[in-house]
Amino acid sequence: MQPIDNEYDADDDACSQCGAGVAAARWQLGYRVCLPCGESLAVSTRASWCVIQPYGKGPYMLVTPAAAFSTLLDTNQKQLRS
């Protein structure tokens, strides 16, 4: 999400992904994508991470693609953490 501009320009409310119009209320809140493009971006982002519980009484951990290698190394409760 891009930062909110203080000035609202009604001519510049096109979706950054497909070029369709974005609702004025969404544009003023700082969203620069239309609802269908925002939905597809959210689905693709959500598909790239998961939540795991590495061992029995351990906490839930969010695993993202960027942190997957180090997170999986840290899942052994008997070894020191990195």
C-alpha cells in the first residue's frame, strides 16, 4: 500500500495494476488498486506463507518465503536457536 497523498486528484484514480477506475473512497484511504486486483494480490500473497507449530508445546510461527530456511532450522527444540 502506498502512502496517502494529501491532495486528491480525481483524474488520477486509475488502478496501478489494470488501469481501471478505483473508487474515490478507496483512493483517499491510500489504496491504489481496484477491488478485483486487490483480491488477486491478497490471494497470491497469502498462498506464499503458512503458520506452523514446530513442536508440541511450542508457539505458532509465521513462515514466509524469505524466512523459511532459518525458521525450519530453528524448529528442533533440542538444539540452540540461531
